[in-house]
Amino acid sequence: MTILKEFREFAVKGNAIDMAVGIIVGGAFGKIVSSLVGDVIMPPIGRLLGGIDFTSLFVNLTSTHYETLAEAQKAGAATLNYGKFIQSTVDFVIIAFAVFLMVKGINAAKRKEEAQPQPEPAPPPEIVLLSEIRDLLKKR
């Protein structure tokens, strides 16, 4: 089997397509969560903590003093950007919690579906035919 044929079989399988859709939606969801954290959640927290903008928190690893992270980065100074790390950590926690809720909902739906009694499968046609023959023979 050629590699191209194997790849085509893989690419058109439902799981691969579902995975691709999940990755695309996940990327968009990540942007939404980043905006939620950066634009909605962190500003009030920063305000409560005295007007701190978490994304601008940094430690300058050079001997030159810079007022802002943007100045240090423009100058090419080595910085430890712990404010961005805090923001990314909050992003992660929110995304992880959302995924947890989604998986919990899916698992609950699966358990509910499994709890319902499954209809007994119909017997194969051979068995039905043999049963009919048996019943006819009993009548004679």
C-alpha cells in the first residue's frame, strides 16, 4: 500500500476529521479565553491590587533600568516576564475547567445512555427459519 493511499484513508476517517475540527475550535476557544482573562478578569483584579497590569510585570536581568516591559523589549534587554506567566496560568486554569465541565457532561450523557435498557437484537434469519420449521413439525 502506498503512503499516499494510507494517508488518504487516514485523512478521510471520521476520527481524523473530528480531531481537526476539535483543534480548530479549540484554537478559537483559547483566543476567547485569553480575551476573557486579559480584558475582563485581570483588569478588575489588578485594580483591586492597586492598579497593577499583570502583563507588564517583569524582572530586568540587565544592569540598565527600564520603566516598562515594552522599553526593555525594544532595547533587547533580557527580562523575566512573570506577569505574562501569571496571565497564561489563569488562562490555563479557565480552559482546563471548561474542558473538565465538557468531559463531565459527556460522561454523564454516556452513563445515562448506558443505563437505558438496550433492545434485544433480532435473531439471524437462519434461526427464524429453523424456528418456523420446528413449529410446523410440532403441528403435524
